[in-house]
Amino acid sequence: MASTAGKVIKCKAAVAWEAGKPLVIEEVEVAPPQAMEVRIKILFTSLCHTDVYFWEAKGQTPVFPRIFGHEAGGIVESVGEGVTELAPGDHVLPVFTGECKDCAHCKSEESNMCTLLRINTDRGVMIGDGQSRFSINGKPIYHFVGTSTFSEYTVIHVGCVAKINPDAPLDKVCVLSCGISTGLGATLNVAKPPRGSTVAVFGLGAVGLAAAEGAKMAGASRIIGVDLNPKRFVEAKKFGVTEFVNPSDFDKPVQEVLAEMTDGGVDRSIECTGNINAMISAFECVHDGWGVAVLVGVPHKDAVFKTHPMNLLNERTLKGTFFGNYKPRSDIPAVVEKYMNKELELEKFITHEVPFSEINKAFDYMLKGDSLRCIIRMQEE
Ligand code: NAD
Ligand code: ZN
């Protein structure tokens, strides 16, 4: 075991003291992992739009001070009591939704909604004892979705940690810890487009482009990208997107535009925006009789999905997913192998890179709509 095992570690973390205010790099104390927890040295983390929503806290419950971050790669530093599947030195990806391997969901082949460890965005403490493992001068700093990877060290429940191939470069595969696996799985595991079908993707950020990549892998013949940001159309061809629609170019609802383009509607659509109107359009643009829409974006806490029930009676299906229905511990190692076997390219999702000291730049890039994924290097070279 590392010499730090069982001791408090002092390290740097980016603390969000208030909603929407730049993160501040502080020295924090990270308590040792308790039963069924592991402490991880984070090497790389990246920014996902979900971090930005909860940091802005405009449409989400504010929980501050908090350490955000959930897309990352690292190495196990020490393990708590009862942890047998992980050991110091293991290479891991933390995941915001867990897999206890024991509940009805974990035992079901259809679900990844673990009863014990499913995503909970309002909880800021560990589930074991209801305490935070982070503090500054004895005052607790809250966790975010059980991961809090904007810290050089973090403590995570063992069920939210996927052990991966130690040869996989963590500065690349860290993006599989949330966004890319989510988009890919939303298409491959949930929408399941038949070969030759037409797929619409709403929102061409990293999640949506990963969904497009999944559609390409599944053999879709037309992939229609829908986004309000025309910058997003430039690179989207690399991800298999064949046509583009900007809803602001039309004075009718985008679902009507798509229906005209496709002789009645697309076969599958995947919504990766978080915008409620895009969610409704993504559902209403699928073909009656067989169309399937999958919602991925995280909505405003007061959002209400409104559509005429006839849209469903006419044999359209509406689904949603967290983490592309992947079970983090059981399925993610194999997604990492897809990258290792060159079946899945990750480099094209990584548009920016910054040292930890400049983490706020990653927020600026995402808010301006310039970045897909910005990798944050947590450790000094
Ligand atoms: P991003 O900001 O990089 O991309 C979102 C894209 O959607 C942007 O290009 C934006 O211009 C576009 N957009 C916004 N409103 C739109 C509208 N009304 N119509 C068309 N396009 C619109 O974000 P990201 O990191 O790719 O994440 C995408 C979404 O997925 C976010 O809502 C995020 O919270 C969510 N997410 C969900 C899960 C899950 O498990 N369900 C996991 C990760 C991320
Ligand atoms: Zn995410």
C-alpha cells in the first residue's frame, strides 16, 4: 500500500464557492476512503456540459461549496475496508452512476439504474456515512455525483469505478468516463438504428457527435445533425454526420423540416442538448409506425415534456438514458478496448487541453461553444 494509505492527503482542488463564479484552486484535505470506497489520484479530467449546468445552478439545485468534475481517468491510491476488486495502482475511470452488482437493476440485463448508486445530483456527501471526504480547515466541501474529479485526489464508492486496461492512455480514454460512452451507448444500446436507416442527432457537442459515431458504426445511411451553433457543422462530418439543419434558419418547427427531408420522419433520433424544446422536436420528428427517440440531455429541473398523446398512439417510441445504458464496471472496460483496437477514435473529440491551474478556461471554451472536450491535466509534469 502507498505510504499515504490511511492518512489524510493535502492536495489541490478546484472549489466552486458560488454558482457561476470562477473555480478557485485551494488546498483541501482528502480523508482516507471508508468501507467500500477508494481514493483515486486523478491524472486527467475533462469538462462535460453537466458540470456547467450544476455550476451555473440556473435550472438545478444549488449545492455549494462543491468540487465538480465527473469525466476523468486516474490511478487507485488506496482502498477502504471490504474493497476486493480494486487495489492501489489500478487504472480506473470514475462514473457518475454506479453498479453495486447486487440490486434488481444490476441483475437485470436491461437496466443500468442501480438502486444504491444511480445518479443523484443533489447529494453532496458519501452514501456510507453521509459525510464529505473533502474539507478546508475542518469545513466540509461537497461532492458532485459521487465523483468530484476536479481534485488531485478524490474518494469514490467502489461501485462507481471501472477498472480498465493499464496500457490505455488515460489522457484519451478519460472521455469514456461520461460523454463519449453516453452518446455511443444512446445509439448502440438504446436507439439501435437498423442498417440503412436515417438518424437525427440533436446537439452536436461531444455527446451528440458520439451518438452520430454510433449511428455510423450501426450502418445508418443518413445522419442528420441538428444544432443552433453553425460552428458545430464544420467538424461534424468526421463523425459521420451527412446533413445539417439549423432550426433558426426556418420559420417552422424543426420536426416539420425533418419530416419533409425524410418522407415522413426519421427512423431514430437522439437528443443531446438538454433543451426541452429540442427534446419535444426530437420525439415529434420520428416516423410514425416505427420511429424511436432517445433523450440524453439533462433538463432544467422544472422542465415539462409536452406532446399530444396521438404522437405516441401513432406508434412512435420515446426513451431516455443515463450513460448510454452501459453498466460502468461490467461494460466500460470493453468500450476502452474498442479504442485500443482502433474501432473507436477518441482524439477527434479532444479539441482543447489546459493545465489544472487554468481550469476556468475549459468553462469559457464550452460556454462559447468552441470546444467538444477540453482535457485538464491534473498533475504537474
Ligand atoms: P455541449 O454543450 O458540448 O453540446 C450541446 C449542443 O447542443 C451544443 O452544440 C448546442 O449548440 C446544442 N443545442 C443547445 N440547444 C439546442 C437546441 N434547442 N436545438 C439544437 N441544438 C441545441 O454539451 P455535451 O457535453 O455534449 O452534453 C450534451 C447534453 O448531454 C447536456 O445536456 C449534458 O448535460 C447531457 N449529458 C447527459 C448524460 C446522460 O447520461 N444522460 C451524460 C452526459 C451528458
Ligand atoms: Zn457528463
